[in-house]
Amino acid sequence: MTQLPQGGPQTQRAPEQAPAPIGLPAQRPSTWAVQSRRLRAAATTEPGRLQIIGAVLALLVLAFGVVTTLEISHRSAAADDVVGRSQPLSADAANIYRSLADADTMAAGGFLAGAQEPKAVQDQYRKDIEEAARLLVKASANTDASTSSWQEITTLNELLPVYTGLIERARANNRQGLPLGGAYLRYANQKMTNELLPAAERLYAAETGRLDRDSGDARQWPFLSLAAGIVVLGALVWMQRRNYRRTNRVFNHGLLVATAAASVVLLWLAVGHTVARTELRSAMTQGQESLDVLNNARINSLKARANENLTLVARGAVLTADGSADQYETDYTTGMKALKAQLKQAGQLADDRNGSAPVAEAARSVTEWQERHRTARATDDRGDYDGALKQIIGTENSTGQSFQQVDTALRKALAHEQGEFTSAAEDGRGALRGLPTGAAALAVLGAVAAILGVNRRLSEYR
């Protein structure tokens, strides 16, 4: 007999089922997936499609307004800098250069007059130094310390007291009849010619370069805004055509208002920027280019006058590197040659009689100046120093008179060209005024009108 195992008879049991594996909970669809499904579902019906189109149209119109506002705000700011910052700083830099050159000319002229300098010469020298100092303070207040202009301003501020100190020593020795005064004057002139004026010239070049960059930024075409406007108009026209084909209704007032608003912004943008670009270019080509040439001409006339005076002061003591000629007479000849070339260029750039007449007058006076200078040099070469001195600084038929005529004519030409620049630049800035704000307001109006126009169409399905 077969024995059952201890514990009683075993009943047959079904094999135990393995516990169901614990799985991850069913993933919920993401918000983006839900929205995508709803969007696809809405796109299968005409009301849904209209809602999507209305939202896209409103966003496009708003984007057009935002892009236009940002781009034109940048160009308007650049135009403001041209009128209110860059060009004034460039003009101030030119005036710093001119004041320094004129001070050097006055110092040499006063020295030639003898121990008792004419009061008018002393006053003009003092006025030039004070003007240069004032303009340097103004320039430093409007210049970033990290720029090259700041370095030049610092250099000029450091060197100007050194130069004036040398001039005062030269005057003190000259009043006592000591020949050391001429040496101090020549040293001061070297300091001016080799250090001060080059620093002022670099400052002028840096500020003029900034003016060119600001003008270029203001004149840059707003391609992104123009492209956005064309896309918006195309989308609005397409929507109205679609509406007409489905309903046979010619007009949808909301869409018409949106189209009109976008058209006004696009037209305002194209015309306003074209006018601004034209006027700013005119300011640079007809104003600033002439100003640059005339400023250089005036500075060369001042330097030539200083060299002419120093020729008599040095009396052959300073020679060229090869020892063959008087250094100051050589520099005078070089300066007058450059002056005549610049006056010729200025005459070609002048676009009206008010600009060309003073340039022509300056050119005639330069010719007279050169003739009188040759006469004075011949007199000095004959040993008649007093006669030559009278022909240089005298009150009648002197080179000093010719120089004053040149300087007066150049001041008149510069004032005219400055007015031309300012007028054209302000017109260019004015053409952009109000466009950023107007574009933003019209974009909001267009977006609201587009939504209302589409909602009007949706109401027909309710």
C-alpha cells in the first residue's frame, strides 16, 4: 500500500498565478500634444480655420509694428546723434584745432611786434587759449573714457599748460630784449606743431569718424520692417480674397481697416526713411565734406601765417634736415600749396553762390598774400629787416592784411556750410519723427481690426 506523505492527502491545486508586474501608470498626453490635437481638430472645420487665421493675422500685424518701431527707433536715435552729438563734437574738435593754431599764430605775430605786444594780439591769443580749454572741457564731458578721443583730450589738457608756459617765458625774455625769448618761442612752436596740433587732428579725425558711423546707421535701410510689411499686406489681401470666394462679399470692414493701417505704416516707413536717407546723405556730401575741406584750409592758412612770422623771428636759425633751406619758409610754402588745393576743392563742392563766393574771395586773397610774401622775402634778403617786418605785420599792403582777408572769407564759408549741414540733417531727423510711435499705434489698430473682421465672419456660423 502506498503511503501518503505526512500531513494528509494532497488535493490537486491549480498552479499559482505570478503576480502581475507592477507597470508604469499610463502616460498623460502633454499639454502641447493636447493643444496640437485640438488645433488639428479645429482646422477641419471652417469656424476653427477662421479662428486660426484671425490669430495669425493679428500676430503678423503686431509683429510688423514691433519690428518697425524697433528698427526706426534705432535709426531715429542715430539721426538725433548726428544733429545733437556727433556733428557738434566734430565741429568742436575742429575749433580746438583752429584755436590752437590761431593762438600759435598770434604768439608769433605778437613777438614780431617787439617788446610791447599790441593789445589786440594779446587779447586774441588769450581768447584762443580760453576757447580751446573750454572746448576741451566740453568734449571730455561728452566722451567715453574708453575711446581714443578721450586719450587725445587728456593729451591736449596735459600739453596746453606746457605750451602757454613756454609762451610766457618767451614774452618775458622778449620784453627784456633777451635773445633767449626767440628760442623759447621756437620751442613753443615745435611743441604746438609736433604734439598739440597732431593730437587735435587725431581728435578731429576720431569725432568725424563717429559722425560718419552715426550717419551711416541712420541711413541704413530697414529691410526687415519693409519685408514684414509686404508679408502682412500679402496675408491680409489673401484673407479678403478667400472671404470673397467663399461668401461673394466684396468687403469686410475689419479686414479693410487692418489693410489700410498696414498700408499706412508701410508707406510712411518707405517715404519717411527715403526722405531721411536723402537729407542725411545731402548733409554729409554737401555739408560735412565742405566743412572738412574748409576746416583744413583754414588751419593751413593759420599754420602758414605762423610759419611766415617765425621765418622773421628765427632769421635763418632753423634749417631743414639737409641744411639747404629755412625750415619755416619751407613749411610756409608747403602750407600755402595745400591751402590753394583745398580752396579749389571747396569751390567744386560748393553748391550755391553763397558757398562759392567766399571761397573764391579767399582764393584771390591767397594769391595776393603769396605776391606780398615774395616781396617781403626779397626785402629781407636784401638785408632790410625792418622793411620786411612792415610788409609782414604792417597795417597797409601787408601779408597780415591778406591773411585776415583769407581768414574772414573762410569763416564766412564755414558758417554757410554749417548752416547747410544743420538744415539738411534736421530735415532728415524730422522725417523719422513720430514714425516709431505711429507704427506701434497703427499696428495695434490693425490687429484689433483683423480680429473683429474675422469675428464678424465667425458670427455667421452661430
